[in-house]
Amino acid sequence: MDNEKYVLNEVGKGLQMGMDSITNITEKLEDEDFKEVLLTQYNEYDDLLNRVNDEITKYQDVPEQLNPMQKAMGWMGVEMNTLMDKSNSKIAEMMLQGTNMGITEGVKLLNHNPDINNDIKNILTDFVAFQEHTVEKLKKYL
């Protein structure tokens, strides 16, 4: 049960970080097609986060939130990385790095927690599969 709450909270924090990054980055984008790709990613993350939160409530627990320092660091990272270069290529590169980190963490959570229940395993599998699909969409903007 503790493993399951841990996995859910880790996925939830990863989704929150991704959503915050997308919010910060879409403000910098002028390409409407690219913005639409990121907003689709944001909406899918939001749907997955709702599934995570619904699952956590089954354990009479509340989802962990990103702490303010993590949020500030994410915002600063976007600001610094786009200070000199706001091109689609630069933004796609940044999003790919974050998305690949999410894939890595998701696969590690799956591999290190083989006994989690099927509902949580399905959320985690959907999380990884969606991110892998997103990588392919982002590559065209490099």
C-alpha cells in the first residue's frame, strides 16, 4: 500500500511539473500548430493527473503537490533556456528532455514496483505510452 501511494505521488508530481512547464512555455510560442501540440499534451497530463488523484483518494490520502521551490526552478529553467532562443527547435528540445525524463521515471517506477495493483499499473503504463507518443510529435519541431 505504501508503494502504491509512493508511485501515485511520484507520477502526480511528474505530471504537475510537465503541466507547469507547458504553461510557462506556451506563453513563449508564436507557432499555433506547435502550441496546439503542447496544449494537447497538457490536457492528457490533466486527465492522467485526475486518474492519479482519484486513485489516491482510495487510500484516504491527498495528492502531494510540487513544492514552491520546484515550481520556481521549473519557471527559471524555462526563462533561462529561452532568453536568447525562443525558436521551435529550442522549445522542442527542452520539452523532449522533460518528456524523456518522464518516460525514464515511469519505466523505473514500473520496473521497481511490480506488485502494484492493476489500476495503478494501467495509469503508469498509459503515462509512459503517451509520453513516448509525444516524443514523436515533438521531434518534428527540432
